[in-house]
Amino acid sequence: MTIIPLLTKQYAVCVYVYGTRKFETVVADYHEPVKEFAAKTYTLEQIDNALVKGYITESEYVETMKYTKPAEAPTE
């Protein structure tokens, strides 16, 4: 399935910002792109808020936070 960036953004807004969608109502192919978008776009406070308000579950929070870790520098 082709992932459409605008749809990824819209899903993320609905899940993380407004809580009008849950991941079970988001097309499965979009789950990881939405989590990655949220991690790279939203502040830690916004992601924490989504968890506190029940917009996302603890496991979805953990999966989202994995995308916030900076890439490790290559070792020689």
C-alpha cells in the first residue's frame, strides 16, 4: 500500500492532538508512519498529553517514543 503523507499527518492529528481517532480505527499500514510522524513533529509534552488523556495506550506511547531516539553515530 502506498503511504500518503497528508493522510499520515491527518491520522496523527486525530490520534495525538484531538483524540478523535484511536489506532484501531486507523488503517493498519499507517500505524508506524503515524507514530514516526508524531515522534518527529510533536513535542514530548504533546505526546505525554495524548497518553494522559487516553488518546493512546501505554504500548503505543512506548512505540512512538522509539522514533524519538537520535540515530547512533557510526563507529570506526
